[in-house]
Amino acid sequence: MPIEVTLLALRHARSLLHALGMPGDPTPKALHPALAWRRAGLMAVTGRADGPGLVAPVALSAAADGTLAALRAIAPQATLPDSGSLLLGERARLLGLRRRGRISANGSCRLISARGGRMALNLARPDDWDLVPALLGQPATDWDAIERIAAGQARDDLFERGQLLGLPIALDEAPPAPALPFAMHRLGEGRIRTRLPLVIDLSSLWAGPLAGSLLVSAGARVVKVESLHRPDGARSGDPRFFDLLNGGKYSIALDFTASADVARLGDLVAAADIVIEGSRPRALAQIGIDAEEKARRGATWISITAHGREGAAADRVGFGDDAAAAGGLSAAMARGWNEPLFAGDAISDPLTGLVAALAAWAGWRQGGGLLIDVPMARTVAHGCALYEATPEELRDWQALANVDQAQLDPMRAAAGVARPLGADHAMLRMLAAS
């Protein structure tokens, strides 16, 4: 008998709480994944540019709804949205993004065919384009040239070279399904907490800042720490989205090349109950930050990576859309819709942010002493494995979404206007002594 898909979010929430060792009675909405996908606005960014909006054949909306319900169960005081899937679609709705088939909604990532299979290549940073000739072995100044040249080369060779060059590149195929969307390592003894947590948010862009914003809604004091010379790149993007992710946080800016500021950063991290960061381990080591040592001393350390902290994966670069492909999402679209397509907007980012917030709050509730690795590709792979519709079921899911007349989920409001870069520098000593 087919699983009752309206119960997926509930089952997912319970499984996450059990894995985290947390009691709680989650109560997500019993909503069909296709309806949740549509009401989050995700059909607008799923499908071909010249075709209808599509539902995803995997229950990522239920994964998001279940994760949010689990967070609500252990942080009942938090002012959270009703829908976790809303968070998957809010950037696209704010920016008016639209579906583009094999091109990501934001235009920086493409699904490219080569000999032996497909890959996702994300040229999200200006410097990435400078590396394209080394990737292909010949010049290419636009996407048409990249696709033409890649078609005659072996995909696995391109993938290997891309990794060595530090490009955001991923194989477009389904990985093994992980048992959990995170890896949790107990490194120290928990300690009794008598106040709401101090969170040091060293992350940038989307996943980590979203996790921090959800912790703000739970009552945490969240301090956003940025490099004075290389602040969060999202500051130069849409201010409404930046406010949504960073409103309600203190802002500290430090010069990570100056010994005095590195010492100040160390003091802040030492005072933190929760640390959220999205850097490769060696980047933190270069400024003297040892995640494992801080966890041993009692912090809950949330490490958001593209592909994990261990082995060769620790050096891999990734962003939301290529990490989603690495998690098997576009491969699932190909199985369901007979064509590889992007689904959603950089969807591994918000899904990871949700998981990171839940893991952070659960870790703090248990007294800390934890290092929790939350890889973006892994969160998608886990969500894809929650349930995948057969092609026949998928047609029913699409029909259900097409006739749904409910309004889109209401957008959540920011916790305030994000503080200017370094606006709370005068409070640094007080925060470090908290």
C-alpha cells in the first residue's frame, strides 16, 4: 500500500527529534507535498522556461515542513512561520525569479551534458569564469561555448579538474541516501544552561544566516560577525532578503588579518553557546579557530559545508544549486519528468538552514559539547529519499497542484532592518564577556 503522503512531514519531524535525542510533540500541517510546493511559490521556479510550472517528484516540501515542526516542538516560544516549505520559496518570490529549465533560477548554474553523463557547473563568482579555460582545456567566454566544448569531453575528467580548480561543480546523479541530513559528533560534556543562548554567526549568503534568523525568532542573541574587508556578499543583493535573514542580529566587523581582531574573534567564539559557520575547515584554521576544541569546551558548533568536513569533500566548493544537483534533485526531476531540470531556487540553502537551526537549538538544549556537520548536498539527498513519486503518481500530484485555488503562503516579516556593517563594534567587549 502506498505511504500516506500527508503524514510525511509528521514522520520526518519525529525521526529528526529521535535522532537528536530530543523529546517533543511535533504538529506539522498534514498537507500533500504537491500542495505545499505550489503554495510556497515553488512552481514558478520549477520547469522549462517555455513550459508550465511543475511540482517536484520528491517530497522536499514535507522535509522542510517536518524540520520546522521539529524546531517548533523544542522551541515553542519561537515565532516561526506556519510552513517550512515557505522558506524554500521566499527568495524567488521576493526577487521575482522564474523557471529556466536546465538553467538555475538565478542564472549562474547550468546542467551540462558531457560524455558519460551530466554535471552541474555553477559560475557564481566572477573569478570562476577565469578558470573556465583551465577546466575545458581551451578558451570559452560564454555558456554556449562551454556546453559545446563539454559535450565532447568525458564528464568524470571535467568533474575531477573542476574540483582541483576549486569550482562549484557536481555530478548530476542520485547519491546514496543518507540516514540523517547531518553528522553529529559528541566531543565534550554538556553543561547546564540558565539563559537563552549567545549565537556567533560567522556564515554568509543564505543557509547559515537563515539558521541564525530562526534562532533570533526563538529568543537567542545572535551576533553576525563579518570580515571587514570581505563582508557577507548578500549585503550587495536585495536588501529585503538581507533583512529577512539578518534582521534582529548584532553586527560586528573584524579585520581577520590583524592579530588584535583575530584575538577579539577568539573571545567572541569562546563566549558563544552556539557557533554557526560556513567555511571550509582549513580556512578557519588559518585564523586560529579550532571547531573541535570549541565543541570540547561546551559549544554547539554548526558547520555548514557543501559536501562535508571529512576527507576530500572538506575542500570542495559548492553553492545552493550545484549542491542540490549533487543531492540528486535534478536527477529525480529527470526520472519524473523525463528531462533534467532545476527544481526550486538554490533549494539546498534554505533546506540546510532549517536543519542547521534545528540541530543548533537541540544541541544547546542538551548542553552543547557537539560538532554538527550539515552538508548542503546531504540535506537534499536525505530530503529526496523521504519519498519519491512514481511517474504515474507524479501526474496525479501535478493535477492536484494545478487545481489548487488556495492563496500562496503569506511571506514572513523580517525581525527588523539588518544592522549596518560593524554597527555594534562598541558592544564587542560586552558580548565577548557574556
